[in-house]
Amino acid sequence: MAYAAISSLMYTLEQLLKPNQSFLCPCSTQQRLHSLYQNLSALQLFLDNKDIETLKVVEKRIRDVIYKAEDKVDSILRYIILADCEREEAAEFFEEELLKVEKDVDSLRKEVMVVEFNKHGSKSAELARICSSLEKSTIEENTIVGMEDDFNIILDRLTTQTDELTVIPIFGMGGIGKTTLAKKVYDDSYIHSRFDKHAWVTISEDYNQRQMLLEIASSITGSNQEMNDDQLMEIVYRGLKRRRFLIVIDDIWSTEAWDQMQRIFPNDDNRSRILLTTRLKYVADYASCPDFPPHSKSFLSPDDSWNLFTEKLFKKDQCPPLLVEIGKHIVQQCQGLPLSIVVVAGLLGKMDLTHDNWKKVEENLNSFFGTVSERCQSILSLSYNYLPQYLRACFLYIGGFPEDREINVSKLIRLWIAEQFVKARSNERLEVVAEEYLQELIDRSLILAGKQRANGRIETCKIHDLLRQLCLSEVHTENIVYYMYGDVLVSLLEVIHDQRRVIGLHKHEEKQVYCPTYINDITSITRTFISMQSLDLDSPNAICSIVSQFKLLKVLDVLSVWYDFSSVIPELVHLRYVAAHIEGGLSLDKLRNLQTIILVCFEDTVKHPLDIWRMTEIRHLDIEWPLYISNPLDTENYSIGEQPVFLNNLHRLTLQFSPFSAEIIRRTPNLKKLKMCHISDYPSIPDSLILLQELETLKIELNSIEPLIFSGDVFPPSLKKLKLSNTKIPWEVMNLLSNLPNLEVLEGKYAFAGTDWKLNEDVVFRKLKHLLIRSKDLQRWEAAGSDNFPMLEKLILNWLFELEEIPESIGDIMTLKLIQIVDCSSAVENSAKRIRKEQQSFGNYDLQVRITPLLGL
């Protein structure tokens, strides 16, 4: 985490270098800040450009020095902020301490810059070759249980009638069976007979051109190793020229390696083929041909997992019936990864195949799969070692989320940003960069995509248990601890000591947490404290007491702990992320670095204003009644002569029961997501919404008996997702929403009023893909088809009790994939069935109709 540590300290310096900071009186202080910042940039660049073996030597040294520097800077700043020192006295004190930090960091920079290492460490290259051969030997043996479909797909691509040289990439996570699949295809007698020349070359993590050339040359021509690289390239090229060849390039890790390799393969339009395996989707995409997209090797199904397990363990025999139930439970923990299944079979094969032995394994799965993980780590760790520096901390962080749990992407991204894992790019929001980071981890087969939102973006992600174990093994050297709450808090305090990040994974069955008497003696430098799962504690004040000792916290998420943290939060002046319960009002006046605020108030009778108008870094705000955002005009009146306040970084906002919504919206011009619930000044809302020229998602929930009144241009054209509840907009006015040029998702829950919805040919929702309608009044729906919804993919109809029928022309929409009927009348259900039947008569079997009938019918 050295890279992340540098990023965090650089962010602090960036904040101090802003012109509105009161610490920057003397020019000499600014010069020192600039000098320190430049040294940190140099260190970060050093980490970006060094190989794995070099980093192992110097990374811990860099991390330790930077952590100490950050501790010193943050401690000084906290003292100054809370003590309200005199301006000159504070500046002098800060400069003295800054000089010490600057000397330490400069000394570190000089120290690491003189370290001389080869660009490619021989040890890492050797490790890559060992791991690659281990992967093949572990799951090879030409066993393709559960891969029959994959085998046939690759077979079809190899034997297609396309004459030109074709590259067929296979990608997926380590241990998923890419090499096994490629080997089975390569050794197939039918495939073998179709090609004149055959060669198999393993690249691994560190590409070695000469080794690759020798392997191919040996297979093709039996050439002499004493030739130089140019001679070898010529020999290989000539040996393949005018011959139909099949080359397997196994375990390639970079586009650069592919660029160098492909030069030696002639394209004689004679149906030659190259089969390529990689863990990296972007490498597969780069090497693939337009007509042959990369083949994604997926996990095995439960049945295929069991078949692979029994074949490895029992060969041709059947699993004894007494062991089947326990065995399937054990294999289920492998989550469809062939490597894990084969290792499990190997471990169980070393013990007597008795019910008692397997029962002991089942009762101690955590311990057993710890051993499984150790056997697999050498293969899986390559994926981590090959990560660029900026992705390593992001990946390790995911290991702190609960096992077998889908991870909310929005929350993950907010945490990454608060931890300073996400590096700013010109003209791109940090949230966009973070999404690119996540996609890169997915493309590298380290993270799995989960649920998708209606607009196609990733809503959740998850991590395979073995890769999560890899995270757990790596964090022990990175000053991170994932802990389990136990019966006593003493163990918690022991593991927390001197840990930068503490992430709690609670056992649901544990109830008691006690607070030791010496809690005030804690001297932790913890910067992150996260409680991941709901926890029912008899003494939640113990957690609050511990948190109060973490004076330099930057991330605090204790939303799962039902306790009032309002006395603790104002003292944590370095917080960037806070999610907690509070009781009553709360002053955040000194917490100027806050980026994410998520607060739930226990009280529900007294209103409590929250002043956010000096928090220029705020990006996400989610507060529940009775908390509400204070009037920005009051802040300006308090500071007479100052310019109007605008929160330009705020991108995500929830407004509930706010009497100042219109004014707040005017002061947050760069919002991307806005949710408004039960607002009292709703008549003035439409005039302010048009100011949000970057708004993409809008949700409005009203409780008024009056309809929401708007004209055709009230919503910004940037809007992609619109969700309306109880807005009572007439259907003819609703048609004006078709003027939104980028609208992809529209959901209306009692949002539209009237018995008739008529769509003329000039009402065209050009980009709408997802439409949800819930209405008790709608009776007739006329002329809805491809002219009105040319891009519609999903139609959801809910609580339509009076609707006579769905327009038949809906079925003619070529892009429509699903009609979902939920709690509607039989007339609606029957019309949906008629549409499906009619489409099937036309040969359209892609359109699905799902019906959830009314309860009790």
C-alpha cells in the first residue's frame, strides 16, 4: 500500500495548497509544501515503473516512512484545527514540523533512487514459469468435465471456413481451466490432422522473446539454439510459410508481447489458426479478430463441479452413496473453480474415504479450505503481482467485504475515493475513473461482475473465495486487518494496534462485547474503521469508545452499530467518509475534508439542520429525516461580503422534507444523481432542475395531492434515468418526456394520471430501454410500438387493474427482450400471452413474458 500511502499524503498537501487555507501565510511554507509534493510524486513514479522483485525490497521501506510522515502532518493539523491557534503561531509551528517531514521524505527519495535492479527480475520470471507449469500439471490430464460446450465452441472456430489467419483467444481467471481446454483441443486427433505444423509455447508473466522463439523453432524445424533472435525469427517464418499451422500461445500477459510475436506468423489465407489463453480481457480483445470475439471461460455448474470432483477422486468408480451429500457440500465451497475442485479432490484422496473423515472436513471447512487456498495461491498470486500499482490497494480492499456477499459498487467506489486510491484525471470525475478501475479488475479476472442496473451499468460485484483468501494473505504485510468480533473486546484491541485500516466482519451469533478498563491507553494510528455487517451488541458504547481514540481517522463506517456517535464525529477533523447513527443535531464545522456523509438520526420529532456549505470537497450526501440541509442563504448572510456558496464537487444528493430544495439545487450545479422525497417547495422545483446540466439520474417522490406541473423543457437533456412516484402527471403531459434525448430508463409508480394514454407517431422515446408503469387508473393504451419505442428492451407493468389490454404493436419492437407482468388483471396477463404467441408464430422466440399473478388468485 505504499502507493496508496503516498496518494493519501499528496491529497492532504493538495488541500493545503489551495488558496483558501489559513495555514499558508508565509511563502516559505508554500515552498516546503511544493517541495514535499514533488518528492512524493517522484516516489510514486518510481513505484509505477519498477518490477515486482524491486518493489518487494523497497516498498515496505517507502510505506513505513510515508506513514510516519502522514502521521506527523495530520497530528499537527488536528492540533491546530481543534486548538484554534493564532494564525502566525500556527503557521510557524506547522513550518517547523513540516521541515522535519520534508527532510525524511527527501532522504527516502534519494535512498530508493539509487537502488539498481534489472527491469525484469529473474526470480519473478522463474516464479511465473513454475506457476504456469503447476497450473497445467494440476488440472491438465486432458480432463474437460463441464467444458464440453467450451470445447465445441473452440472446435467450431478452429474449423470454420474462413481462409485468413485467425486468432482465437480464451480468457478467464487463474485456475479456471483455460490451459486444460486449449490442451484438449490441441491434442484432438481430428484437429491435429487438419494442420501441417503444430507448436505450443507458454509465455507467462515475463515475456522472453528468445525462449518463445526457441520453443516454436524446436517444434517447427528443430533449429539450433546457437542462432541469434533474428535468425530464429527467419527460421520460424520460413518454416510456417505456405503451411497450415496451429500455434497455441498459453498464458500471455501483455499486448506488447503479442505485438512482438505476431510478426513471425505468415498469413497465407490457408486457414491457419492461433489459439491464445490469457487472464486479461483487454489482451484477449486486442489479439482477437473482428469476427471471432474472445471466448470467456466460465465457472463450472454445481453438477459439472461434482462430476469433475468424482472423476478425479474415484476415477471410473461411483462415489459411495454415504459420502454424496457431504461431498457435494464440500465441493460447493469451490464455487465452480476447477483448480480448487482438483486440489480438494487431491487432499481428500490422501485420507481414508470414510464418512467420519469427510464429516470432520465438513465441520471444519474454514481450516480445510485454508489448506486448499495455500495450494492454489502460487497460481492466483500471479494475477495480483501483475497488477499496476494504482489497482493493488483497490483489489486488497475488496477482501474486507463479507464472504459470499455481493458488494454494492456505489459504496465501494465512494470508499476507494475517500481512501485516495483513485487518481484524478483531466476532465473525468473521480467516480468515472473508479468505475474504470473496477472494470479493469473485472477484465483481469480478479473481480466478478454481479447485478446490472436497468441502464446496463454494474450495480454489484463479488470476489471468488480463493481470491479473497489471496487478499487476506497479502494484507498482513500492508497494515490492514480484517477482524471478527468475538466474546471479548481485548482481542479486538490487540489486532487493531498499529493497523492503518480495520475492517470488521461480524459473526451473527456473537452477542457480547465488553469494554476493558484500559481503553484510554490506546495509541493507534488507525485511519479506517469499518463495520461491515449488522451487529446486535449489548454494549455498543465499547465500539464508540474505541473509535473515539482513533484521532486521525479518515474513513468511519459504523452504520451497522446502533449507537449515537455524535459526540465522536466532530473531533475527527480528518474524516473524508462518515456513515453513522446520531441522536439529534451535529456540528461538522471543522470537518472540511468530508467527501461522503451518510447519517441516520434516532430522533424523529425535532428538526435538525446540517450545515454543509463550507464543505467544498463533499461529493455524496445522504441524510434522513429529521436531518435536513440548512438554507444556503443563511450561511451567506452570516458571512457578509463573501461570494455565493456553490458545492461544485457534490455529485450525489438526497433531499427529504426540505423547505429549501430549489435553492439547494441552484447551489449544487454539477449533480449527477438527485433524489427528492416529500419536499415542501415542490412547485418551485421545475425551474431549478433545468440548471443541472450534468444530471443523469433523478428520482422524485411526492406526497402532495396536487400534480407536478412542468413544461416540455423542465428536465435537463443530460438525464438518462427518471423515476417518478405519486407525481400525478397527466398522460398527455407525460408524453413530453419523449423530448429528453438521452433518456434510457423511465419508471412511473402512480406517476401518471388519467384513464387514457395515447401515443401519436410524433411521440418518440428515442433511447428508452427500460419502462416501468404502475397505475390503478389506466384503462386504454393506444398505439405503442416501434415508432414510439425504437430501442425498448424491457417493459414492466405493475398493478394495472383497469387496463383492457397491452397494445399488440408492442411485440413488433425488434429490440424488446422482456415483458414482465406483476400483480395485474387477467386481461393484461392474457394480452401479454397473446403477444408472445403471435411473435413466436413469426419466428421470434427471443421475447420473454414473465407473469407474477395477484396474490391469492
